[in-house]
Amino acid sequence: MAKAKGQDVVMPKSPRRNSEISLTVPTKRFDSNAQAMSALDSGLDILKYGLKSRPKDPARVAAINIQPVEGLGDKAAWTTPNNQISVANERRMFHLNVNVYEDSETNRVKAMELANLFLKEIR
């Protein structure tokens, strides 16, 4: 049990040794929300299938799982095994990788918390 602002806080499972959280925010601000969402879809397609000139290894393609995330920005998706949440919101897009915990679900929950905080900051 840990303390935060005088309150008892239950900590999630122990972090792994080589923990990483990274945020990528392209500098481009899109002309519309639809354009940002289209760019998100294109980025997810490249992640999943590779570029036409350099297709991904079929084993890697089979391993990548893309799940839509409801209630986060205009459009969002969680990808495993790289533990990345990608969000399009108000003509912007960002990617947040969270590789802190051993299990993907705990990383997903933390990524969603951080993405919500970031969305509030960029408005």
C-alpha cells in the first residue's frame, strides 16, 4: 500500500525491469477531424500490414491485434503486442506506448488514463 495526497493507494502489479512510456505527437494539425481519423486509420494499416513496397512478415501480421477504443477522442485504437494507444481528436493525432507492466491489460488501462490526461492538456 502506498500513500498519495494522504490517501491509501493500491498499487498495480509490479512494474517490469525495462519499463517505457513514450508519446509521439506529429506536428501536423489536420484540416478536419475526418482527416485526422483517416490518418489514424492509415497509420494502423501500416502498423498491421506494412507498406506496399515493404510488406510485414506474415508472422508479425498475425501477432498484431488492433482493438477499437470507445469514449477516447474522436477515434482511438489499442494495439498489442506493442501496447500502443493511437488517438485522433480535434484535428490532432497522437500515439502513446506503455510498456510498464508484464500484462497487456494493465498497460492498456494505464495508457487510457494517460491519454485522457493528455487530451485535457492539448485542448
